[in-house]
Amino acid sequence: MKSKWFLIVAVVLAVMLGLTVSMAGCKATTTETTAAKTTAAETTAAKTTAAAETTTAGEPVTITVTSWRTEDIDAWNAINAVFMKAHPNIKVEFKPIKNTEYYAQIGTALETGTGVADVLGLHSFGTGKNIYNGGHLAKLNDLVTGLTDLSAHSRAAWATEDGISYAVPIGAVVHGIYYNKDIFDKYNLKEPKTWSEFIKICDTLKENGETVIAQGSKEGWTLYETGYNDYGCNFYGGEKSRQKLMAGEMKFTDEPFVKAFEAVDSLTKYYPKGYQAIDYVSSQQMFTTGKAAIFIGGSWEIGTFKNMGLDFKLGWFAPPVENEGDKLQYCWNSDIAFAMYKDTPHSAEVIEYLKWLLTPEFGQKLMENLPGFYSYVKGDYTLEPLAQKMLEASYNADLTERLTYEKLSDKEPSGNSLMYEALSKLANKEFTPLEAAQHVQSGLETWYKFK
């Protein structure tokens, strides 16, 4: 199925126009002096030239790439094989680290200067920026051609306020609701458009003895990133409310955000028995083995589910809006970018690799091998059907990012960790929706300024 990639760009540009805090208005210069810039540029150029000569003359140079997605080894090996075929003097090894250990391990490696990968995968906004602020990443503006072809919004998730890009954006993801078509067909259920229709479906499934939603509360991040940031956007007001929250003009205790907590809370009765002990992987397995009808998750699940070998037809629908006629508020999340370790001995090879990540050839290979991840590069691409459906949902939606990733998680206690705690306690009936909102708000007020 062919998809004109300019449609994605048009949609993302629409979001950019609505952003009150945008990288589009940031300065293109840094606080460095012109002389310092020239010296740094000459040093980098000299290192790059020397490395390039070594690569041409000697054995293939090996560069290592790491990320938190251990499930993507086969996919990245297939992607990188295309690059290596065109660059026989560069060998790329993908060595991921378990997601729960990722930042601790690379943090230790960076501080000690040992065992650091040449290319580091980074989450967006504060998480990645903390690594850059530690002085460990190269400035890419003048090194990687193609970065300036991306939208300001795309670059902003991995850039400083004065416009320094420290990573190449490679993958965005979206959120929604997967379902077992065979179970839905059994009860003549159709994809819902509104929240009330969705609740009726859940009630029907529960009344007929089905396990409705494969969800646990052992890991609070799942309730936040694929729950509150999934269907919750339609209750708290999407991007407009996110911008007001960052500006301090709204608080988590305001009605829209409390309503989103209430929406999460309303689904608890449809979780499996003993959900308090169920983690993310267990919930995936419950759904893929046909033991639950619904899985609320992200577009990145497409490949995971299909690799597990489903015995049923897989369906998906966008997060139901609160009321009929409401415009979909859709979480289009800047998910992953690749950065260059500042002290890599293979800067020339890494730069060549990062440049390739901004080509349509890479974009096609990324979306072929990791369906549900969307390239930032314009192109005429062939997409997997479910990935195409998720993309098309964005065409007439208002796009937003995950609520607390930008600014609100720059310090401790971070908005992300507060949301994990609040939603886990909400699911376990230790908090009411209002108490969950108060927990997040009071934690943020210890360091973030609200009006």
C-alpha cells in the first residue's frame, strides 16, 4: 500500500502551528564564540578525514549501536545489512540493553568512559537532553546533512533551546486499541467511535465471561504511556492542554486532567483477576494467546504481536473520543533518535551512518522491519496494513506528544515517575482519581512553577 509521506508532514506541521512553545522560534546560534566554533569544526573535520582514510586503507571499522529495545535485534540486523552492503568498510553491530536497565548502564559507561557504544538510542525531550547536558554527545548540526530538512517540531524533541541538535530523529509511534477480531465477531461487536460505545463493548464481553482487557498494574508506566496518554488525550484536551500545563496555566487538579484519571479508573473492572501482579510482558502474552479480547498499546506492538504468531485476526481502532462529533486527540509520540558518542574513535563512520538514517531508503527499511514506527523522512512508502490504518487516523486528528515528557520531567520528582506512581495506586484502589491528580501536582510543585 503506497502512502504519500507528505501527508504525515502536513499533519505534523498542523501540530506545529498550534504549539506555543516551539523550536521554530529558537535561535540558530549558540553562546560559543566564532573562534571557538571554527576551532571545533576544524578539529572535527581533521578527525573525520583521518578516520575516513583509515577506513579506506584498512580492515572494516566496526561501530556499535545500542537502544533499549532488545526485541528489535533481528529487525536492526536486517536494516543495517542494507547500509553495510553499500558501505563495505563499515560494520554495524546492534547491541541493545534491557529497557529497565538501559539508562543506568549507559550512564555508568559514559561516566567511566568504558564500553560506550558509538551510537546511542535516546528517548525524546528531558531523558535524552540529560545525556547531552552531561557533555557526552556530539553536536550534529554541521556534521549531519539532512537534519535541516526535518520539521522544527521533529528536531525539537532532541535539541537544546538554542537549536543544537544532539540526535537524529528516526522513529515516531502512535497509540490506540488492539482487539481480537474473532472474539468481537462472536458477539457481533463493531469498532467504537465514542467512549460510551467502547464501555458498552467492554460490558458485553464481561457479561459473557470474557477477560476484557489484558492489563496489569505491576508496572505503572504501562497505565501511563499506553493508557492515560492513549485514550486520556480525548478527556484532558490534547495538545492545547499540554501546552497550558507546561506554561503553568493549567494544573493536574483541573477538571480535564482529573477526567482523564477517571477514564483510566473506569476500566479497572475490566482487567483480569489478579491484575496487580501482571506486568507488561504477561499482559502481551495474555492477549496474543487469545485469553483477553483487548490490548491497549502502541503502534510498536504490531511487529511484536505478529512475531508471537497469532491464532486470531488482529484488529485496531483509534482511542474513542469522549462525545460523538469530538475531534480525535491523537498521541503522535517522538519516540527514538540516535546520537553520536562525542569521544567515539570512529566519528567518520558514525557520521556516515547517521546521514543514512535521514534517507528514504532507511525510512522504508525501518517501516518494513519495525512496522508501527514511522520515519521522519519524506518518501513514497509501502506500509503494513495496520500501520497504514494507524497513520491514516492521524490525518484528521489533532496531534500531541506524551503529556509530561517535555519540561515536566526535567527534574525530580519527574512528571513521568509521578504519573507511574499515581496510576498504579489508582488501579490498586489506593487513590481516587482526584487523589492521583493531587499526587502528581504536589510533586511537580516542589520544583516546577505554576501560576
